[in-house]
Amino acid sequence: MATYIYKAVDKSGNVVRNKVEEPNRFILLKKLKANNLLPISVKQINMKNTAKKQKRNIETSDSILKNVRREELVKNKKSKTDKFMVKLNETLGTTVKVTTRDIVVFTQNFFLLKKANFNNIHALSTVLETTENPTLRAIVEDILLGVEAGENMYVTMEYYEGIFNPIYINMIKVGELSRIPNKFIGTSYKVFG
């Protein structure tokens, strides 16, 4: 039996490290998955000097590990998007499309409030009151809740990449993460002309 050191993440996000003996890497990966652990890395520590050639058309344990991680990430991303859309449809009854004009009006209003030295929470709550589109209103409300919970605005906006352009989100991120005085932050929000 070979000795392996693995690092994995459990369902609550805690990193688990352990040293185990298993006949091979595939059995260890199956046991980790059966115990609801998502493997981060698996290393064999007592490798023999006999180097084996990789057989053709056979997947290595590293490629299986990458596929498991990729599947988990895709599943998590889809479930977050699906949960939001279900919540939004339940709240509104129907989905109203967010137009470019809605984003422009939101951006202009937010820019003016930031230029007037409003903080993000006050600016978002003011914009929320004047937003006409119910879908965008729900999104702005979610962004406001995220900011009130201590997250940066761009973090919550990343969940809505279908609504906000990635360049737009990155400009918000740059404005929030740079320690520029408030009178200059608003210039980064002028996206649409």
C-alpha cells in the first residue's frame, strides 16, 4: 500500500488535511467523494523509483481530479443562478427584461449620488426608490443587501453577469478597491458615454 497526503474541503468549507494508506489513488479519491470531501490535492509520499509510462487512452488521477473540481464549480454556479431566477420569478410573477436604458439610468443616478459624497448604502437605497424596472429593482435591492452585509458592491454584481457587463463590474471593482477620494470614484462609473 502507498501512503498519500491529501487536502480536501468539506461541505461547510473547512480544509481537511490527512495522511492515509490506500492501495492506489483512485480508491482514495472515491473514498473522499463518498465522505462528501472535495479533493484539492493528493500526493503520494513514498513513491518507488520505478517510473511507469502513461498508457494511452487511460485517464490519470490528476485529470479525474480536475474534472471533479470543474463539475463541482459548474454545478455551484448554475445552482446560484437558478436559485436567483426562481426567487425573482416568484417575487415578480414574470420576468421583465433589463434594458440598456435601465442600466444607463441606474449608472447616471448612482454617479450623481457618489459625486455628492453619498456612501454606497445611501446611494443604492436612493437609486432603489427611483428604479422603475421591477427586475432591476430586485437586483439593486440584492446589491444593497450585500453592501449592508459588508461585501463590496462588485461581489454581488458578479452574480448578475447577464445584466451587468463584465467590464462594467470590473470598473466598479477598481473604483471600490482603489483608495481614491470619493470625488474621483464617480468617473469610473461613466460607462455608456
